Amino acid sequence: MPPAPRRLRALPRPHRDDALLAAAGLAGGVLLWALGVASYGGARPLGGAWVLLPLAVAVLAGLYRRTLPRAGFAAGCAAVLADLCTRGSLATVLLGTDLVYAVVVYGPPRWARVLPRATALVTLGGTAALLVWLREPAALLLGAFLGLVSFLPASSGAVVRGHREEARAARLLAERTAQLAERDRVEALAAERTRMARELHDIVAGHLSAIAVHSSAALAADDPALSREALGVVRANSVAGLTEMRRLIHVLRAEDEEPGPAPRLSGIGALLRRADEEGARHGLRFRLEEEPVRVPLPAPVELAAYRIVQESVTNALKHAAPGEVRVRLRHTDDLLRIDVTSPRAPGAAPRAPGAGAGLLGMSERAALLDGTFRAGPEDTRWTVRATLPTQEEATR
């Protein structure tokens, strides 16, 4: 049996703007023909309605100037050459120049590189040939017209395509930068949660160690009063350990680092003294306003408070304007209130780069303890406010 005939590939659907442009060109060309306006003078081989045939070819090619730019360019060149044999139509010439522009903008990259050079050579060569043939100044005008219909649309198309490619590259770079920034944010947040888990792990381990020591003392002692006191300590530490263990299961624990001592509120003074020394060259001064704490605070609360103050001080060293940075700690109504205010300089560049996850880390620490956190500008200062509950709960 003979092989089945191959199906012809369906033409793509023309773009709406291309269809409008082709319709406008067709209407203009028909109107010029109806008015008897010709583009060329002198006798031509084809007269009458023959001028509409190249126009129809140029209009058909214009429908596919985006979807089939190379085929449209070839058809447009043929239409312009055929138009030279008729009285001529300005609409056909304009559609042909647009097809030259379109193949540079929408065609393969090589065409955008080669066609402007080729049209420049055609313009120069054609002008020289006309001068030799006609030996009249009018040859220069014909050469200029040749450049207008070939080199000008090709070079302008190359410029437009270059701008589009630069804009596309800038968008890709912006998207890639945004993806990297999001990845850095996620990694920084994961690292902060890992550190929180490690610190909570160390606190729980401290409670369990106290339970082991006092339970051993209770077993070894014959004095009921001493045993009762030891069991009281065991119960207090077990309740606190259970509370911290429930918090611990919400974050991940990194096993590849050695545990270290957990920072306490008593270390904030030393932290601010170090910050004062570092910020002196930038005109920054750090002052601590601390009200006496009425009762001992749970270790997780002190740890979270220290970290929030530490991160706020770090941000002040990076972003604050010269002036005084005030750190205030208040313990009221079973809440530890933290206020860190610093002078702000809108629009100023940071003194040091950062991952941008400091506020997220502080918010995570406050949320872990069922506290609140807020940071933002207030008048001429940047304020960080956090409240941390100080009442331990036996169950959650």
C-alpha cells in the first residue's frame, strides 16, 4: 500500500495586534488605490488593479509577523519587489519595512545579529550602484529611501530586541536573587530553631540532673524531713522539665555541636558594655534600664529575653543612627516586658550585611513561650517590644 500522505502543518493563530496592523495596512492600501495615489512615477509593466496583488501578499505576511517571522520576511521582500513592477503602494512598502523589523525582533537570535549588517551593506552598495548608473544627485535620495526601508527597521529592531533581552535577564536575575534570599531566610530560620532546640535541651538536661541528684539523696537519707525536702525539689524540677520537654518537641535538635551554658539576664549588662565599645565609633551609646525582678525567672524565659536583647542590639549596631539605644526590662503581672529603642535613619545603608532573619528569630522565641513580639518604627526611633510569660505551667 502507498504510504499515507503527510498532514500539512496547521498555521499558527495570528496575534491580535498583528491582525489589527494587517487590517489597517489593507484598508490604507485599498484607499490609496481607490484615490489613484501611486508611489512610483513613470511607466510600469503592470498597471490598474495589479498593485493590489503585492499588497495582499504583504498583508497576509503581516498576519504572521510574530508567529512566522522568517516566512513573513521572505514574503514581504517578494511583495516589495513585485510592487516595483506596478504603480506602487505606500502601504505595501510600509508593511514590508515592518516585516524587516519583526524578523529582527521576533526571529532567531542570529537574524538579529546578521540582518542589520546585511541591510547596511545593501544600502551602501545600492546607493553606490545608483550613483554609477544614474550619475545624478537623485541617486542619493533613492539610496536614502533604500536605507529607510531596510537598514532603519533592521537596526531599530536590533535595539528593541537588545533592550528586551536585557530586561529579561534582569527579571531572571531578580527572580534568582529572590529565590536565594528566600532560601537564606529559611536556612537562617532553621538555624535559629536548631539553636533554640539545643538551648532548651540543655535546660531540660539540667532539670533531669537535679532530679537525679536529689532523688539519690532522698534514697540515701534516713531523715524524713530531709527526704521530704529532696522530693520537693525533685517535683519542682520534674514539672519544669516536663514543661520544657513539651516545648522542645516543636523544634529540631542539632546533634553535631557541643552544649554550652545558657545565657541569663545577668549577662545583659556585659552584653551592652561590649556593644557600647563597638558602637562608639558610630556614635552609639547603650543604656540599660532594669527594674528589680521580684521572683526567680524560669531559665527558658531568661534565655529568650537575653537572645531578644542580643539580636536587638546587633540590629542597632547595623542600622541605628547615632544616638542612645535604650534597653528596658520590667517584670509585672507575671510578664517580663522587654523594650529596646534605637534612633533610626530612614534610607541609610546598613553598616554590615545580614541574613534578614533576626526579627523572625525573635518572634519565634516569643511565640515558643506563648509571648508577644512587635517591631517597627515609632516616630524617630525603631522599637522592639516583647512580652514573655514568667508563670510556669505544669500541663499544656
